[in-house]
Amino acid sequence: MKWIQKVLPRFSILWYFYLLISRMKKLASLFALLFMGAGSLNAQIFLQEALHTYEAVLSGMPSFPTGSGPDSLSDRPGRIPSGISGILSLIKNHPANFLHKKSFGYDTLVVGVPPNDSLIITGNWVHQGPVLVLGSGILRFKNARATVVGDLWVVGDHALVTADSSYLYFPQQYFYQRSMIVAGHGGVIYRNTTMDHSGLSHNFAVFDSASVHLSNVTDVGFTTWGTAKKARVEIDHINTAGEFVITDSVSLHFDHVNTLLLWHQVPSGSSLDLSFPDGDTLSLYTLDPDTPGVSGLGYTIRVDSSTNVMWALMPVDGSDIEVTGSKIRSIGLWFTGSDSLTVSGLVDNSSYDDFTAPLNDRNLHLVNSSVQTWSLYPMNASRLAVTGCILGEIGTEGKAQLTAQDIFVDGSGGYWWAVDTTFLFAVRSTAVNDLRTDRSGIFIFAYSTMISGIASAHGNSILMLIQSQLPEDPQLWDGACIWEANIGKPSSAFVDTLVPVFGSAWIDKTPASTLMDFAWYRVYWQKQGDSGWTPAGNKVFVKKYDEILANWDTHGLSPGSYILRLLMTDNTADSNQVEAIKGINLLPKILGTEDHPETALRAVVYPDPVTGNSVLSFRSEENAAGILLITDIYGRSVREMPLNISRGENNIPLRAADFSSGKYYFRIRSTAGSPEGSFIVNK
């Protein structure tokens, strides 16, 4: 990678990329993408995963025998798998083991072994684990208040779950933790029932020839539905229908529903030419393979007497779409090939008189139409380089790779995530939504700002936070791992002093994780324009969480622009490393400033975040002269102004109009003290 040094301008943002990745041996092939030319899909990913698991495990599953058989599981060492795929594998390979058993392992309920097995639940009932209704099994909830701490699968020729006048609670610690799958010829019928998923989004996949009928249902949360093959869904009278990813030859019928988002997938080779009606109060909407303007679509949709119906498109590469005179809630672009593409110029909340999306792999033409949210979904082995966009959601699956530079993800379409074995790199960008990694995905969030939301890592994934700002600490789940390398304050200091460099340097993982852990870090400095790095201290073998990383001795240095560098290494044999870079200004020493910037001054910005007018307020015990310095997260000076500090209360006005959205650091340098802090501007 030495050639990169020759072509990248010194200390440009791409140079920072190079410093960040140059030592990461295991991830080197993924990072090569950086130097290329340039919840809705959550349902589809979940649906595809469910389909693959179902087909792989259940294809050829033998019928359950009628007689009783030996319970050989008692001789099996270790814990019986509690995951759905593990359970189904055991059932497939050892069907006789489950005769007359209502549950196995310690957390899984099975209904349908032996055939025609049934279970009726009434009153209060709690089950700690997944529930499987298989074959010809029937599970009935009647006047029940049931809690299921796990997923619900309904799989088989006659498998059925019914609920009448019941409250079904599926507790979730985070959104999309719980899932429901109905497959084969399985069925679900809910009447006069409440579904509660802790008020959070959850998955519901229906495929094969399965069917779901909901009547007079209340949904506490939000359901993201994936529908495929010849599935049928009928819903009449529900408070929140949710969003539906519509594919293949499914049949959907909605009557007197509220809050319905319909994702029309348009596969490669298919076309759609139509105008969507006003969905605020909708009398009737129908679409089927015979609808004028439709070609290559196999699904059927009917909506009767419903409110707040929203229209959405999922154009696949190779599709042909023209929409006229329509208000589109969301367009989620699928990238299913293996090509490398550049995406730019897509902006949420845009109105188009005559617009053709700048994509060379499909035709998407909008006339007199508006789009509230644009979202990007690279899949398979596709590669995207995204710049200059304002988007609602980004998600990667399969082996896809995506780099994002100078973009804004506003959360209007969901969140920002990497799953499977994908790689997602975001730099100099802003998020107003959750960040998430799952399965074996890798997400590097570098030199960027997360204004609101939660960053979390799930599965066996890796989330790397490099010189970025988050509103709260990230969360670890399952067997995941999180890195953070961040140089915080100060953004300016004085020569001939001992400057404490604050920040974070850590790698954390869950007790169940087999991934890397922290080894050591070291802080360096360099005068801008020089080529070598000088250590600001020794290697440190202890993790630091928003603490002093090093004390930088600036005695003998000249005023000017400097670069601080945090190098952090993991404990693997390859010693993977990341580097966080931050600019800092060294100022001439003000007479009376001490080497240790302890101060009696305490400064605070309120209101914070700054959305209109705020003040930076502090109290001084004496009259003094000083300097106010405000820098962005890259250490670049945003404001520098002299101060005449008065004894008593001092207020410095801050206006949101004078800043871009993001996080900023302030520091006051004076003979009375040197308070510092940060604030967020949210416009």
C-alpha cells in the first residue's frame, strides 16, 4: 500500500483513511475498497435467512413416526441447541426422540410431536424460550395473558396458532430481537388480541403457502413483515399494520387498517408504470399482474377503507420504473450484483418535476412526484461508494461492501447497519439514528458524529468507532466486539506546558466472544508538514475510557499546527492496529498560565444541544483577559475570539445559525483559568 502515500495529499481526509487502515492486516482486502473511484430491508434479510434455514433444514425432513421411541437425548453431552436451526436439525435427524415431549432442552416448547399434538393456553402463562408449532400441531391462546421470551415458528402442513381475546407479550431488549415465522402450509389466526413486543419493531415472515389472518388486533410496537412465495396475509381492523416487503406471488388484503407502508419490490426484468393514490384516507387500491403498467410482478395487493397508507418502492438492479404524480414515502434501492457503483446526489424530502435517478444499472424515472426517504441496500457481492447524500437508512448484507463519505443519515427510513460478512465504512458523516452490526459484519464509523440513537454490536460482529462522537456509550451483545480509539480534548494548548491529552482507547467484547481484545496503545505527536512521529509517552497496556491518555510535554516547541496520533493494537497474532488522528493548535504561552491547567472556572453551554440561541456561561473570581477557541471534531478551528472576562457571571452567545450540525469543543484560555467542554448543534 505504499503507493497510497504517493497519491494522497498529506493530511487530507483520505490520508487519515490510510493511517487508519495501513496496519490492519486481517482486514486489508476489505479496506482496499476505500480507494475505489469514488428496518425495511431488515425484513427482507430476515425473510431470506428464514427461507434458507427452512429449506436447508426441512427439505426432506422425514415424517414423525407414530410409535414411541427411545429418548437418546439424555445421553447427549452438553446443552441441546436452543437456536431455531439447531432445534430443527435435531428434529430432522432424530424425530423419534421427541415423541410425547412438549419441550426439550430447557427453553424450547414444541407443539406437534407426536402428530396432531395440541396445546391450549388460558390465563397467565410464561415460557422462557422459543416456541415451535410443527407438522399438524395446534397451539391455542384463549382468554390468555401469555409471555414468550423467544421466537415463534409455525411450520408444517397443518401447523396452526390461534389467539382469541388474548394478550401476547414477546419482551424485547432491543428492536428486532424477536421474530415470528410462518411457513409451509402453516397458519396464524388472531382475533380480538393484542401483540406486544415491548413497543419496539419486530419481524414477521410469511412464506411458502402459509397464511396469516388478523382481525381486531392491537399491535404494541411496529411489525416489519417479509412476504414471499405464495404467502397470504389478511388483516382487518388493526391500529398499526406495519410495513410489508412484498415479493414473488404473495396475496395481501387489508381492510380498515391504519399506518400501512407497502414496499413494492420490482425485480430485475420487471417494470412498473403507475400513479399512486392519496393514502391519507384510501377507499380502494388494487394491484395485480394484470394491472395496466405492470409487467413481471406476480403479487396481488388490495387495500380497502384504510388510513395513513404509504407507498414505497424497492427497485432491483435491472428494473424499469416510472411513477407519476405520487407522494412516495420511501425508495429503497437494492444492489444485488457484483459491480462497483458510485451513488451521489440522493436527498431526502425532495420533489421532482422530471427526475431520472443517476444509476446506470436500472431506470427509475419520477415525474411530478416527491420522495420523503431514500435508502440504500447493497447485497450479495455489490460494492458502493456513496458521497454527498442525505439518506434515511443504509444496510448491507451478504458480502457487500460500502463506503460513505460526507453523507447524512437522518433516520427517516430506519437505522444504519452491517450484517452477514459485509463491510461498511463511514467517514466524515453524520447519523441521527442507531448504528448496528450483526452476524459477522464489520462497521467502521470514523471521523463522524452520531447525534442521537444507540450504537450496538450483535452476533459475532465488529463495530469500530474511530475519532467519532456518540451521544452515549455503545452496547455489546452476543459474541460481538467493539473498538474505540478517540482523542478528545484539548483542541488547543499552550507551548511550554504539560498538556493532558484526554480520550478513549479500548477494545471490549462479551464473555462469549471469541474475537480480539485490547493489547496496548500509544500517543504520538507531529508538527504539521513533518514526516516523523514523536512519542508523547510510553506504550500503555491499560484500557482508557474518556481518561487521560498521555501528558504531552510542549516545552521547547514553537506555536503552530500539530497532529496528535493515537495508535491502538489488539491482542491477536497479527497485531491489528487502528490510528486516530486529530489536529491541535499550540498557542504562545499567556503569562501566568500554569503547567497543570487546573481551574476554578466551570463553563457550561445551555441549552445543549444548540437548536436556536444558547449561551456559554461561566463565573470568574477576577477580571482577566483570555481567548475563546471553538473547534470541530477534526480539530479544525471554527471560532477564535479574544475575551474580556469580568468578575462574576460571564455569558457568551452561541447561535445555531453560525454552525453546521455536529459536535464541537470549546476551551477558554485565560489567567483566571482554562475551562473546556463540548456542545452539540442540532439544526
